[in-house]
Amino acid sequence: MNNLKKDLARGEGNRLAPGATLRGEGNSPADHKHVSRRAPFLKKRKEVKDGLQYQADAINRDREADTSAKRRNKDVKAI
């Protein structure tokens, strides 16, 4: 019990082979591969922007105008 040390410097108490590192210690880029490089909002924005339902040719302008006119006249109920 006399050999116990309260504080160890980084890498001092690991007793690894020379040149080896602990897995997931953060020394290599592979340890950070699971972290997204894009903020969640930007990721969602790109998904929405690239979504097929938001593409210009996916919207039927005539049908949209007809439905809007009917809603103004209270002929149809909004979903």
C-alpha cells in the first residue's frame, strides 16, 4: 500500500506496451468518427431542402390554387 499514488499523470498508470494507446482516448481521428460534423439544425435543413416533396416540380400549382380558393370560400375544411 506504500506504492499508491493519489494523482497520476496522463498515460502514467496505464501500463501499456510502448507505442500503444487506450481505445477511445481521443488521440486518433477514428475515436471521434461518431461525432457529427454538422449541427442538427443544419442537417435537418439540408434534409428538408433536398426532400422530394419540397422540390419545385413536386407542387401542383393549379391544384394548390384551387384548394386555396375553396378554403377562402369555406367550401373545404383544412386538414
